[in-house]
Amino acid sequence: MRAAVLTQFGAPLVVREVPDPEAGGGEVVVEVLATCVAPYAAEVFSGERNYPLALPVVPGIGGVGRVVHVGPDATRLRLGDLVWCDSTVRSRDDALTPDITLQGWSSRGEGGARIARYPHDGSFAELMRVPTENVFLLPAAAGDDPARWAALGVHVIPYGGLLAGGLAAGETLLVSGATGNLGSSAVALALAMGAGRVVAPGRNRAVLDLLADRFGPRVRPVPLTGDEAGDRAAMSAAGDGPIDMVIDLLPPSAPSSAARTAAMTVREFGRVVLIGVDMLGGDDLALPYPWIMRNSITVRGQWMYPRTANVGIIRLLASGTLDLAPERVLSFGLDAVNDAVTYAASHGGPFDRTALTPPAR
């Protein structure tokens, strides 16, 4: 097959012939129809993000595809099935605290690095080998526009955070980082899940206006100034009542003070979910102990999402409750993978997607 290979950090991806993946028990081989190119992919491939990738590697985070080989232990999947391939691979020998790797992208700790050796490669290729438990059936409609459906890999991340926080219908949610790629997704998801109000703070006035125009009065935009006390007061006021939950999706470039300011708007007995992308380290959040204790605040971290979140997000998309139609999608062929990475870096705003669509075999 042909695949885009990262041979060294800081070098362009090389599209070349590599051996077809072979699947054994507990595995599926999928023909890749489309995969989403992350806006920060260039930072990963340059080495700036210091992701623990063992080179050479075919990168790529999940994708939409068709099953071309099914292992002997699969009972529901069939050849030709249209599927979503989840990149979050978990070890099978510890149900309580499994090690995790993001196939073709990153890993957590020594155990995650061990899993990353097999399966090693991601979705920037014509074919991909995937653990059976990471393959999920898609509705036939996804086959009409697989590049658009590849955005599932973006939406499922904040969806996992909202599930972790137990967002309930009618509640008020504050999305810290609402003007970003993942944060804007969280706004759309929260509304799809029945949130009564979504407070959307940010510095980008154009994006705040976009969110308000697209989703109406249930979204309450808050322009930020950088003054902690003033911003906290403005966010609290925008909720028009208690803020039940805060989800933080700020990027690594944001100061920890921005996350702290948003978190401390939550009501007594409220929940704070931290799911920002700075997994390799950053400044301490420094939430006040007395504030957490006396107000019975729940603070929870959430890296990625549970396996069942894939089923939930597919249902939201299939029903139209979460609408992909307004998203801007630009597709690139496999040979133009480096152009796709460059384009994604400058088009990472709300509902802006870059897709890679390998040719049919």
C-alpha cells in the first residue's frame, strides 16, 4: 500500500510504498476513506510538541473506512462495513487502569509506549490495522461524505469531557477555550445534549459572534480582558444564574491563570473537568484549597474518552442532533499530505476541518 511516513522530526512526510498491514485475532484491517488532519499536526511532526512517537511511523488519528479483513473473534463486523476507527487503544490486561496509546499519534507513560509498538501506524495510509474493539459501525449516510464524518475524531474528545462531568439537560455550562477548535465543538455538543445555557468566553470577538449567530440565545459570549477578577465576574454574570459545570479546553499556549479564572466561576457542588491538550506538562493550576473544600467542588481530569463515547457521538451525528453540515471541510489526496498539514495549521478555527482522503484501492 501507499502511506505517508514520518521518518524524522522536522522533515516533511514521505509518501511511499510500505507493506500491507496483516491482521490476526482481535484485529481488523480497514481501507481508509478519510481522516482528519489536526490543526497542530505540524507541531507534532516538527518535534515541537515532543510527542513520544517511535519513528518511522505512519501518523494519523483514527478515520472513516471500510472493512477489508475481519479477525476470527469478531461477531458483528462484516467485509465492506462502513466504520469509524477510534485511535484510543487500551491495554487488554488491566480493566481497572489500562495503559493507553493514541494509534499513530502519541502515548501515555511506559505502558502506552509499549502498546504503541503494535499497532504502530495510523490513518495517513490506504489501509490501517485496528484493534477490533476500536471499530464502530457507521450509518450509510457517512459514506456519502466520509471527509465530513472524519470530524467525528474532533467532536468525540470534548464529548468525553462532557460525559465525565455528567452534563445534564437544562444545566449551565462554561466552556473555557470556547473559541478554539475543540472548545467550539464543546459548545455545539453541549447544546445537542440539552444544556440550558453555554457561557463562551474568549478573546476572539469574531468567533464569539459566530457562536452567538449560529446557536442563538442559549450561547452567552464573554469577551475576555485578561483581568482575572473582572473576567470571572463577567463570566459569572453571563450565566444568568449558577454555573453548574466548567470544561477546560484551552491549548498549551494559554496561561494557567485563564483556566483557573474559568474554573472558579462554578457554583457550590459544581464540577470542573480538565481536558486541555497540554498533556506533557505545564504550570500548576493553583486552585485554592479552601475554595474547593468549602464549596464541595469536584475537579476531574479526563484524557480522551471512554470507548462507549464513540457510540454516543455516532448517534448524535446520525440523528442530526449534532449537525456537521455547516462545517467547512477541505480535502487533500494522500500525495498532498504535506500541503494538508500546512493548510490545517492555518485553518484550525471553529468548525474548520482539514481531511486527508487516500485513493480507493
